[in-house]
Amino acid sequence: MADEAEAAAVAAEGGEPPAPELAQEPEGFDAESPMPKSVDQLMAMSHPTGPGTHKSVHLNVMKSMSMLHDLQDYIAGVEKVAAARKAELQKLHNEKKEYERRMRTAARKDARHVDNDFSNFSNKLDEATKVRSLNEDIKFLKDKVKKYKEKCVAGERTITAQQHQIISTQERLKVVSEALRATGKNPKQVFDEQAILEELKRKDDKIADLEHRLSVITRSKEVEIRKFQVHNGLHKNDLDILKAEIESLRRSCEEKDKMIRMDAMKIKSLAKQLEPMRRQLSKPKEVLKRSPEQQSFLATESSLFLTQPSEQAVPEPVKPAPAPAPTDEREVVVMLCMIGQLEQIMMAEKLEPAASAEEEPKVTVTELPEGAEEAAVKIQAHMRGCLTRKEMSAKGEGDEGATGEEEPKEETSGTAEDAELAAETPAEAPAEPAPEGESDPAQEEAAVKIQTQMRGHLARKEVNAMKASKEAGEVETKEDETTTVSSKPLPAGGGGAKTAIKPGSRVQQPTKPRSMPNPNAKKVLEAKGQAGKKGK
């Protein structure tokens, strides 16, 4: 109060009031003492690193504790300074109020003191802002110190736990070392045994895993086998059923085949029964229209061809043949045979290759030998007798002989056989001539036989020519074609005569083709003519 009164007196006198005294710094407070700048520096100071760290842990802890005590002392000094500054601020505030009052009272007296007082007041305000900033710094430092304390406590706990771990590890190491010395093994051997045990354990685990997988696979295979057995049983039953069905179908097919064969046999027998009727219905009309020169030429060709030796001989014995038909009927039969021969020759010439190496020379007849017609008629009569005997023997064999197919045999006549026939013909009994206006079936059969021989000769000739120009595979195809051609019926002028070669049959090939007519043909014809005259 004395100070305030003194200041008021000075102000009244017009002088400046004395400056307020600042609070003194507490003892032991050093503003220039080093302060930790960050938490890392404090941790580095409390937990030094380097060689020998574990040995000086206790010393570091003691140092950190001493630093904490110093820090607490520093904080206490700062708090004292802050309290003193606060008191000073309060005092300054009071003084400010006093100054304002004095300024209001003294402003009337002296205006020059206003500026000075105002400057002093602004200075005091600056000091107040500085004090506030210091208070904020103090608060921040307090929080920082609190955090440091917590970290120090945690570090002390960690250090204590590590020390306990170190002690326990040392004890265990001591025990292990004693046990190792007792066993008499070095550390390398122990580590090797440990590695071997670990490897053995891994192998055992792998074996157990493989055994488990094997058991799973075995169970799955057993299940699959059972399923397969079930399916196999079902398929086996189906297979048995299918086999039974196949067997029944096979039996039914066999029965149907038997029925088909029986029907085929019946058809063949009916066809054989109808064949004579067909022969009787056909009559030679176009043959009678030919000129006498053509008839004589055809008769000569037929007599020359019939004198050639053929490949197959008739094994049946020679029996008496019926007498020849009248002269008109003989000419008709000969003309029928010659018409078929000429047609076959023309067809063979068309089919023959132009450049064939083995081409037969053409036979030209300059003169007609005597008795040629009689010899041809005699041969036809002989053939009719052979055919009649064959038919009679076939009818006597029974149903099997009637239903079975009879392959036609080519009749051959050599020079010696013709001579024998000419010698035996006079003893033959004369046959009744056929009635006028009707065709003799025996003559037709003989004509058919002659025509069959001629067709066989032409077929053999054609096959030999094809063999010389083509390969074996093509020859077989050509043989089938020629056989089909030879199995066709005669044209309308042929008198309705049927061929003796059946469709599908193979024609036997000769070893050598006929190149020239038989030189003894004239002699044979003369002998046959004489025999015919004697028979008449």
C-alpha cells in the first residue's frame, strides 16, 4: 500500500511511477540447462545401446532415474516461476486499473503524460502474452513428462522381464551343458541326431498319409468293383436274352431257307415241264425265207464244224437212234443251227480285238462235198437219240434227280468217233418220221445241241483272245459276259430252240484254239453219207 501511495503521490506531482519489480527466479533454476528435445532422445538417454549393453543395464536405469529426479526438480522450478509470473500479472492488472484511474484523473492536468502511460501499458500487455505462451509451453512439457514417465515404467518392466528370461536361459543352458557333458557328445552330434529325428518324423507322417490315401483308394475300388459286378450281371442277362433271340431267328431263317429251296426246286421242275411246250409253240418262219445258196452254205459250214474234235466226250454208250425226218424237216433243222452259228460268229467278230496276235484265218468253202447234208442229218439223229436216253434216265432217278440241276455237257466228236458212228449207224433201227406240219422235238433237241457246241467254241475262242490282251482279273469279268451272251435264247428265226448252257455256268476253256478246219472232214462226211444211204 505504501508503494501505491507513493506512486499516486508521484503521479500527482507529474512524475512517472516506478516500474514494478519482476518476481525473482527460484533458487536452483537454470534457464540455460539442456532440455530433452524429443522422446527418442530421452529413450536414447535412458536406454543406451552399444557393446556391453546387457552388462550396464542397471547403471543405465540408475542414470535414467537420476535424470527423472532432475527433470522433476526442473518442472517444480518452472511451476514456481509460473506462479510468480501469474502473481506479477495479477499485480500488473491491478496496476493497470490504477493507472487508468490515475490517467483519467491526471489527463485533465497534463496531456503529455498520456503517451508515456500508454506505451508503458502496451509493454505490460506484451509481457502478459509472453506469460500466456510460457504457460502453454509448461502444459505441453508436463504432458510430455507424463508420457516419458509411462515409457520409463514400461521400459523398466521390459528390462525386468528380460532379466528374468536371461536368468532362466542361463539356468537351462547350464543344465543342458551338464547333461551334454554327462552323455559325452559334442554339440554337432546332438544337432545331427535332432535333424535325423525330425526327418524320421516327417517320413512317419508321410507314410501315415500314404496309408490313409491307400485305404481311401482301396475302398473306392471295392465300391467300383461291386458296381461293375452288378452291371455285368445285368449285361449278362441281356446277352443271354439276345443269344436266345438270335438262336430263334437262326432257326426261323433255316426253316425259311428250306422253304425257299423247296419252292426253287418246284419252280425248276415246273420250268422243265413247261420247256417242251415252249419248244412246240415256236416255229421257224424266217429260215424258210432264205435262198437255196444260203442254205447250202450253212449246211456246209455246219458239217465242217461238226467234224472238229471237241473238249468233252459223251460217256454214255451209243444206242440206236430214230430215223431222220423227211428232207424238208432236215433242211429246216440244219438251217436253224446255221443261223445261230452265223449270229454267234458275227458277235464274236465284233468282240474280238483288231490287233489280236492269234487271229484265226477265215474258212472259205469252194465246193460243197457230196453227202454233207446226209451226214449232218445223221449226226442230228444220233444226238436226238442221246438226248432221249438222257431224259428217260433222268425221269427214272426220282424226285431228287428231277429237282436237281443238270449241267449240260458239251458233245464232242473227233475223227475216230465219227468213224465209229458211221460204222455203227447202218445197224440202227429206222424211226418213224414225224408227221407233216409238226416239228419233231428230237430234231429240235439235236439242233439245240449243235448250237450249244458252236456257242461253246466261239466262247472259248473269245476267252483266248481276251487272255492275250488283258489281265487275269478282267478276263473273269469278260468270261461272265460271254457266258451271259451264250445263255440268251435264239432269235425268232431260230425255231424257238433253247440253249443247253444255263445262266451263270462257266464255259471250260480249251488249251489251244482251233486255227484250221480238220483235213479229214471230207472223208468223214463221205463215210457218213454212205452210211446214211445204206440206212435209207
